[in-house]
Amino acid sequence: MRLGSLTPHAATFLDAAVRAGVNIVVAGATLAGRSIYSTAQWLSEASVPTPSGAGATWGHATVERLLRHPLVAGMVPFNPGRDGKVRGDGVLRGKDGLPVVRDDLAVMPVARWRAMLAALDAPQDGKNLPRALAAKSSGVLSGLVLCGEHDEPVRMYRGVRNGNTMYSCPECHQAMINFEHIVVEDFLARASGQARWKVVEEVFEGPGVLLPEIEVRLAELGEAITRKRDRDKRTTLLDQIDALQELKADAEAAPGQVRYESEPVGYFEDDWAAATDDAERRAIIGDALVSVTVRRGSRGRTTDDKRRERLEYAWAPGLVQYPQDPESAA
């Protein structure tokens, strides 16, 4: 890889990224639900040099800045000179206004990078989280608990009773309290030694490959045109929008072929041990557990064994179908 073929800014970033270990493993951790904070902790514990050099500590802002950099998807930062090249919001663009992608520099496809950015932009750290994850009680099983006392399972909703997490059915009012630890124990026993897989969607042929980037660029141009006062500049932007609309029509008429592949992103028990909050734990257990159905129990003293008898698990097929070793499976 020749760093000299890039702009100085891009070469500096790429050199830092290579030294810092910004690769598909780190990006995969983000897509798998791991927070930037825990990724920063992992990089620090592994003594990976930061862009500032060895000895500096990884922080949330440093990891996020590297992950958000367009060069991760092969889009080269571009500050135009007087060579007549088309400029587009900080990355090199072709005459059609779409980013020029260098596959030889990309850590991941553009579509996957966009998916990673969407994961980064999802609510985190308890701020603006859905009620299920923002509440004071644990949300590790949120959305997974079903009531089995009906012809069709009914979702049970979480609440708190005497300081303990409780799930109750909105229809028959069956309730169960203080059983999350049992589900976690059974999950870890079931997932012991198992690789954690993620299904990746890749569009690999056809004009439809361009559709996501066309939509992103149209949104950017729509925002830009509201800020332009100069009539000539507005006309130029409108011309670009018209050209992209034609490309969009072609892309929609000939969608790309979609390939779904599974790839290993780690081990369940390792990811569970590294998780730092309920949002991460919910993402991890959700890759293994489709649902846990609760049925009414017998009368008498409540014990963990009696609680466990009331639970019926539906495990994800990947837990038994995929090879255990990520490297061998890959």
C-alpha cells in the first residue's frame, strides 16, 4: 500500500489507523452492539498505540473519530486545489457526485460502514433510550419474555416490585419476578464455547449497489440547497439533484443481487464479560435467545429450580448449526 498516492491528510489518517488497529474486528464489535467505551477499554488493555503514539490512553472520542472516518469505507478525504476535480463535502467524488471508493484502502464496504454509523448514532449510555432500557430495572431481557398462557404468545412487560425486576402479562396478568439471573445462567451454559455470529447483508452486483449512496447524496444536496442564496449555485445543485434522480431511477429499476453471509465476531462468553451496560448485554443475549416463554408455576415456596421449571427457551439456530471456532469457520 503506497501512502504517497493519497493526500497528506488521508495518508496521515491511514498510517494512524493501521498502527491503531482500526480494522474489521473493532468495527465488528461496534456492529455487534459493543459500545465505543468498551472498545476503547479493550484497545488500552491491549496496549494498542493511539494515533498520538504509544503511551497515550484510548478514549471514546478517539475511537469514534477513527470509526467515522470515510477512509474506513475506502472514501478518500479530498480538499480540492485548482485541478477542476469535483468536490463533495470532504471526500473525493466523481462527475456523478458520488464518492470515489478505493477498494484497496477500504476496511469494509460502504454499506457496512453506513450500518456501523447507524449503530453509533443509536441512543446509548442511558440518554434518550427507549423506556425498556432507560428504566432503573434491568433491561437485559427486554422484548424477549413471552406469556405462554394464550393460544398465541403475548409479550410480557417489565416493571419493578419491591426493588426487583418483574415481568407481567397485560392480558392474563401472570407475573414473574427475579428470574433474569436464571436466564443468564442458562444462556451462558448453552453458549459456552460458541462463536457469536452476525448475518451480514451485501449487495454485490447491479445498479442497485449505488442506491444507498445516491440517497445519502440527495439528502446532502437537499440540505445544501436551502443554505445557498446565490441563484447560479442553486441552479448547479438542482442540476446535480436531477442527474442523481435519474441514477436513482435506474438503480431502483435494476436492484442489485443480495447475498447474506454469516461471519464470526467473537465468543459469547467473552463478549458478555466485556459488556459494560444493559444495552450491550441485551444485544449479546439477543443473538442467542429468540424468546423465553413463561408459564404458571405450582403453589409453594419459590426457589430458582421452580422458577426454571416455568421457563421455556427458543434458542437461535446458529447456536447449534455454526462451527464453534470463528477462525476455522471463516
